[in-house]
Amino acid sequence: NDAELLSAYVHEGSQDAFAELVRHHVGLVYSAALRHLREPSVAEEVTQKVFCVLAEKAGSIRDPRVLSAWLQDVAGNRGLYL
């Protein structure tokens, strides 16, 4: 589940756990970015940036149950900075 994967990434630096989080959420993030931006190539770039943000800020996510919402929020905000 997301909580275990996030914990493994944050506390153990598990790249496998991070990769699994990406696999699990990439479609959701891409869809959110595409909905906001309406340009597939830009949505792909935003999707990549969102997971870079997750890699940097994973330790600050207090409740992994909201990870999907957090990722969607970041996806929407990333489009503003392109």
C-alpha cells in the first residue's frame, strides 16, 4: 500500500518502493495534468516534475492516505510554472 511504500522510500531510500509509487500513480498524475493543460507533451513533462517533487518532499507527507490528492494538487500547480 502507499503508506508502506512511502515509508520504505523515506526511511530506507528504497528506489523500488518509489518506482512502485510511480507505477501506481502515474496515470492519475498524467490525467490531472492533461485535464489542466490540455496538451499531452506538456502533461508528460508535468508528470515527470510531479514525481521529482514527490522524491524531494516525500518525508513531509504526514498522511499517506492523501497521497493521490497531494499528487493531483501538485500536478495542477506544476502547470502554472511552465
